[in-house]
Amino acid sequence: MQRILSTYMYRNQPLTPALLAEIARAGIASVEIFCGTFHFNYAAVQSVRELAGSLGDYGLTLHALHAPSERDTAPGRGSGVAISIADPERIRRQDAVDEIKRALEVAETIPFRFFAQQLATGHQAAEPRKLDAAFNSLEILAIFAKHRSVTIALENTANELGSPASLAQFIKDTHLHNLGFCFDIGHAHMEGGVDAGFQLMRDRVVTVHAHDNHGEKDEHLLPWEGTIDWDAVLGEFAGTPEPLPLVLELKETAPGSPSLDQIRTVFDKLEKHLDEKGANSARTGPART
């Protein structure tokens, strides 16, 4: 199992070489970087070059970027102005598409495989005009990403517009087959259940966000700190034809917590359980002739 950490936990501070060095020392091989301009100024050529150098210095690979969700106007804080590719208003939607392109252009300097993209945040219904807007945006962005060897992975969210059922139907209706899915375990737990959500999305899942909660708030806790049945979840993942990349996407619950030592321990536990589930799956699978 590749150990991949999202920098979402550090989104309220700059992504410095020192921070990347700490992540590498914790035995983490790869990162998914959250695109907030205060955290990582993806549109600045110099910032991207410096990141490329730091990743190389510490032996880290860039697994994915997480699409920007709002504009930063102050250090460590979003302005509250959403960047939405599903905005029915054409000017705002075009502005969002342009901003997503700036993030995708990072791949021209630092190759990465996946781009985690949400259709919506907050409580949004699956209205036809929003789905049409998302189609118009993604028709452009999927091609733009493909030319940079990146797959856009639509992430399920805890709302109707971004639910697993809505995303599965969206792909069926639009035939945007260049897109994949980023299955978010914590969000699915809040929206119909993890197993039900995974079954709807599994055929197109290319990467996974792993975090826990108690079923009500998007807490982004370490696995086994909430109410998700990780034994069942990992059993499902162990049965996939190819191993799914698991990205730990956490929130800071207190200054310095969770620590990188705690994160390393959870990676150990995830790895152990996946190995056990995989071995059991192999033993119970059909005999080879």
C-alpha cells in the first residue's frame, strides 16, 4: 500500500519545504496537495518550481491535486466566494473553469495522475441547470486535463448534487468517459452509507479519500476515531481488481493533532488490515486451474 497524505490538514499554513521534509520523515511516499493560494499558490510559476524542487529533495511524489474550492483573500482563510464549476451563471462558471485550468497546468511542471474535483459544497440539490452547468465545464476541463496526462476524479460530497447516485447518473447521462471518481469514505458515511455509495461508484473509482466521522459532521478524523466500519470498508477495497490508492485526508483537531506519528500508526494499521483482507480474499476466491 502506498502511503499518501493530503495536505488538506495544513491548508491554513504555507506548504513549506520544512513541512514536506517532516512528511517524508514520517515514511509517507506521496502527497495530494490542496489548492488554496495561501497554502500553495498553484498559479505562480515560482511557487510551482519551488514545490517541484522540494518534492525531489525529499523523495516525495505528487499523487494528486485537490481542486480549489474558494478564493483566498487573507492568510489561512477563504473569502467565502466559492469556485463552482456547476454555477448556472455563465460568467461565474467560466471564471471557475479558468481557475481550475490554472491548477491543472501544474502538471506541465510536476506530473501527477489525478485531480480531485467536487461538483458542489454545502447543501445543494441536484437541479438540472446545475448539472447542465457542470457538464459544460467538465466537457472542457476533461480534455484540458487529458492533454496533461491527468484524470479528473469527481469526488462524492455530502449533498444531493454530489451524492454517489447523482455522480453515477451524471456520467451515464453525459458520456464523459474521460472522468474518474474519487470515492470519499467520510462523505459517503454521511450520505447513504459507505457500502451503498461505493457500489454505485466502484467501476470508475481511481483514488480514495480516507477519513472518519460520526455520521453527522464532516470531521475528517483519523480512521477508527469515528463510527465508520473500517473492517467492512477495507474488505471491499481488498476485493477490487487493482489496489485503490488511499489518501488520508484529515483535519487538524487541535494544534499539532493529529501528529505525524499518529498518522504513521494509522497507515500501519490500514496496511495490516488490507494485507489480511487481501490474503483472506485470495484464500476464498475461485481455485485456479
